[in-house]
Amino acid sequence: AQSVSQHNHHVILSEAASLELGCNYSYGGTVNLFWYVQYPGQHLQLLLKYFSGDPLVKGIKGFEAEFIKSKFSFNLRKPSVQWSDTAEYFCAVGMDSSYKLIFGSGTRLLVRP
Amino acid sequence: DAGITQSPRYKITETGRQVTLMCHQTWSHSYMFWYRQDLGHGLRLIYYSAAADITDKGEVPDGYVVSRSKTENFPLTLESATRSQTSVYFCASRDPGQGLSYEQYFGPGTRLTVT
């Protein structure tokens, strides 16, 4: 069965540190890729998405992600995190023509001021 | 305001009781989804609906029932609640007319506790 893996379950960083969160999926066909963020007590919001074209995607709040097809990966990056980035981050994958998304288990990020 | 709303936001119920969680969206999106969020599992799809009167099972449908008589509403019913159904439930919607690249929009969630 198709799956999405986020290997970092908890990440703790200091402000201004660089961030990279891993996301890998197991599917050989066409994919649409998303990163969602859930701030404490809030609902999920879209950070960025990839569906075609430039594999380096820029999103809101300085986040970016790179789609590496050969590695089945879509890692999220930010060069300098802020305390306000404390949240849970979810990678999600849509496969072929399906409108359903498969979510990873999430990564909880804590940024210390 | 336009958007997707869920009610109630918090619910405590007893084992064996029937519970219905409501979801309402004002965008007239065709597709609607129900997820549950559990620590270590991320979001898992319970049911989804492609349009009014069209529903299908997701990854974890057992113990849940859905209906979609109107495009804007997608209620989720726990027929006989169990402790394992304690979770946070999210409703989402999207418009398929904009292509597969467009995201799902999520509601604020319902935190359900089954005692």
C-alpha cells in the first residue's frame, strides 16, 4: 500500500537555526505533493505544494521544499526559523488521479526563543 | 463568512452512545473529507464524498457512518462510540474543477472524548 513517511517526529531548534524536515513516499506514479502546518490550537493550513514544473517550490513564511523524484522525497526547508514557527508539520501526497491525500504522521517542531 | 465550519468543537460522550459531528462549507465544493488525527498516526481518512449522495470509504471507516444529502453538509456519525474513537476529527473540502493540484481546505476540528 502507498505510504508517506516523516522520519522526524519531534524537532527542537533555537531561533535562527536552519530547518529541514524529511518526507518520503512510496509510489512510482504521478504525485501531487503538499506540506501543511498546524499551529497550536488551529486547523491545518497549506504551506506549499508541488504538482509539476520547477521541483523547488516556495511557500508562505519563507518555507520551501524540493521534490526529488529519484528519491521519492519532498523535504521541507527554512533557512532561519522563528519562535512563531512552532507547530506540527504534515506532508501529504496525492497519487495519480485520486483526490484523496495520504498524510504522513507529522513532525512537531519546537523553536526555542 | 465563507469557509468550512465544524460543530461541536468539543464533545464528551459515553461508550455506546451515538454521536454526530457536523461539517458545513460555503464554497459549494464537490469533494468533502473526514479525517481523524491521532498522535503518531497523522491524519487518516475515514470517509470522503465526491458529491451529494456519493460517499466512499477511506482508510479507517469502521464504526462510522456518513451521509451527504446536500453539497454543503457532510455529517459524520459514530453509531456506538468506543474509547478508541477518542480523537480529533477534521473535515475538509476541495473543488475538483480546479484540478488535482489544488489543496484541501480544513475545518477547525472537533475534539471528541469517549469515556
